[in-house]
Amino acid sequence: MNDANLTELLYTIPPHIIVIIICLIISLASLLKKDPPRYLPLFTCYILVTLIVECSGWWWSRHGKSNFELYNFYLVLHITYAIYLLRSFLLEGKARRIFSWILLLYPITAMLNIYFIQGPHHFGTYSYIVGAVIVVICSIFYFYQRIKFPGRQNLLREPSFWIATGLLFFNTITVPYLGLLNFIGNLPQYAFKTFANINTITSIILYLLYCISSLCSLNFRKLPS
């Protein structure tokens, strides 16, 4: 690949991938700090996997290859990890037990859908709709507990607040789009691009909120007043 082709390739990188790269860098920097949050090492691995998947999906799309199978398996991982992460933020034992059962059952049913119902080469809309609704409910329950047990720390300085906000926003907005993706693919090209742009914008917002959550984990030295 010559310099001209490389430059052209860099200019065509989707903006949400650039934000994911920034998010990964901030997460890695947060890991170097003393006593990082317990969730952060696995969260950083999740961001790295997301970056690899998004780059692969983008590359396949550029070369006219279907990336549905890739995203079907990734979304099972994404939803399962989101439930696991939000569950770790919950305080009440009963709620944690309920979401522990959901955490066990969801990936099993999602994989059954991929292999035996919708198939790996069609986007698993059923799995995504169910999973996204679960994540939304878990996010809402997190905010309910934070209202019920506010704690002493400023909520805006807590990484969990920004993660839960991002997951609530992203899954609420994308359910109508991704849930109907197999139907939307048959719409005129301009309509499909509009939905794709909405998905890109929501992804950027999600990973920007992830960036803020990682920044909250950094221990900045206070400047004298």
C-alpha cells in the first residue's frame, strides 16, 4: 500500500472508531494509576475487543463483505458484558441475584437464536431487542438505587454514573433502528444511510461517555486555589 492509498484509508476511518481508540488510550492510562477501580481491567479488554470488531466490520464493509455474523456474536458479548457491568454497580442483593440469573440465561438464548432461529447470516434482531431492553431496565434500576442511596461522593465524579448513562442512552435510541435492521436494509439507500448516521452518532456519544468514565478514574493532582 503506497502513501496515497494509506492517507485515503486514514481519512475514511469512521469517526466512532477514532473515539473508541481515544477511549482505549484513556482506559489504559487509568489502569496505570494506583488502585484503579476493580471493573477497569475487564472494561479495558472490552474496549479493545470492541475496537477490533469495529475495525474488522468496517474493513469487511469496505470490501463488500457481510459483517452480520461478526456483529451477531459481538452483540451477545456486548449485551452480556453490559448486564454484568451494571449488575456490579448495584447495591441490593435481591436485584443482583435477579440480574445474575439473567446474565446466565441471556447468552444461552441469544446463541440459540443465532444458530436455530434467525441464523448467523441475518442480524439477530430478537436477541438484540431483548438484550437492549434488559440493559435499559438494569440502567434504570441503577439510577433508582443512586436516588435511594445517594452516598457521599459527587455522582458526576463516579465512573459508574457515566457508564450507566451511556448504556441507557445508546440502547434506548438504537432499539428502534437495530431492532428493525433486517427490514431497514430493504429501504431506499438514502433512508438506510440516515439510520446508519443515527447509529454512528449514538455510538460516538456512548464512547465519549465511556471516555468521561475513564477520566473519572484518573487521580488528578488538585491545583492550589
